[in-house]
Amino acid sequence: MTATASEDHGRIKVCPNQLRLIESALRLGAEFETSPSVQRDWAGREYVKICVITQHKNQKDKEFNSELSGAFSRFFEIYDSYTDVRYRARDEMIELYNDLSTGDLGGEVYLSDGVWLGSDGSLFDRG
């Protein structure tokens, strides 16, 4: 599970960006196909239940810890590569521009219906 929020007494701050934490946990659960779910604690704060972790009787501690370490590492890869939703659309438009441009030196790319795409991901309607 993710941490829900700062400690109730206010002296310990768990995670300053809860949206980033929650989205990263959901992505990890989706990647591991564990059906993650967003739930609320007693104070109404959201958290994500990613999965249940079980060590089988015949599984050695070293093997189990290695699997856990891999899962934790993957979570932090996702968390560290998180892009704020405000910038994702722009990044996707820049990626689209790079896919569509054919050696143009930063020139705009015509999409359709008078709409052009700039190298910075911005759209221009020129009728």
C-alpha cells in the first residue's frame, strides 16, 4: 500500500506529491496485473492497495527478498519518471511532431483542416 498522508500530528511529511504517489502505485499494479484499487483511510485520505505479498513456505528468504527488491525498484523507476499531467500532453505533441516531421529544420507540420503543429508541440489553427 502507499502511504496515505503525513502523520496526523504534522511533524512527519510522508510524501509531498500524493497524486504522483497514487498514480505510480496504480501503474505498478497494472504492470504486475494485480488489480490495484484506490481506497480511503479513516480520515478520508486516498491510498492505493497494490497487492498482497506472500512468502510461500518453501521459498527461501533470499529469493523472496530479491523479488521484493525488484518490485520496489520498479515502483521507484515509475515514480522517478513521473511527468506532471500538465506537461504530458505537450510532450506527446512534441513526440508526434518528431514522428511527422521529415527533416524540416523546426518548421511546422500540417495536420489537417488548417491546423499546423509546431516543433514545441503547440497547435496553430490557420483556417
